[in-house]
Amino acid sequence: MRIWKKEISIEALTLSHVDTAVSLLGIEFLEVGDDFIRARVPVDRRTVQPFGLLHGGVSVVLAETLGSCGAYYTAPEGHGAVGLDINANHIRSATSGWVTATARPVHLGRTTQVWQIDMTNDAGDLSCVSRITMAVLAPKAG
């Protein structure tokens, strides 16, 4: 079942992130399905920590990006969404290639949403799991 309440596309997602942390880190939106969004981040000089591993904070940026986009596009027209809480469990490091993330909703409520974001390396191994809680913001009166 399609969950999106606003028009969503790879092009719209990409355009809305020009000149942001997302574009500076090289994050690319890949796919919008009926109930998920997929994107990837390169493991390169912009995204690694001093030991050559994908920086854990970059994984969290990827997760928050997808969870925030998911919440915004599933909220009613005129509504916004902001993050309340995020966690990440780093399971396997990545030293090259890409890490690809898929975000799916766990709960789509009237005032809060919860999104699960699973990240895998190029071999398909799970590298990080994240969960974000989003607040859905109603339009301001007046």
C-alpha cells in the first residue's frame, strides 16, 4: 500500500537537498517505493574517520535524512516533521564503496512517527541499524 501523502520522487528529494550536508557528503537518493525510501553514501575522504572507516555520525546523517524525508512525505499536506530521537547500532564497518540505507515506517501516527533504517555495505552485509522518532507538526494558524 502506498503511504505517501505528498508527491515524492528521486528528483524532488535530490533538489531539496542541494547545498546541504546531504549533498556535501555525496549522499544519493536511489529509489522511492510504495512504503520505503532508499539512498546511499560513499565511503570516501569526506565520510571516513581517521582510521579509514565510515564515520558513525555519517551513518546517522544518512538515517536521519531518510527518516525525516519519509515523515515529511507521509504527513498531511501543509504539515512538517522534525526529529525527536535517533539511535544507531554500528554492526559492521565499511572502508570502501557505498553504504546503502532503506527506511521504512514502523509507526505512522497523527503526531509522531517511527522509522527503521537499515544500512548495508556493497556485499549486502548489515552495517548499521537505526531508528528515528519524528514529531509531525501541524500548520501554524494565521
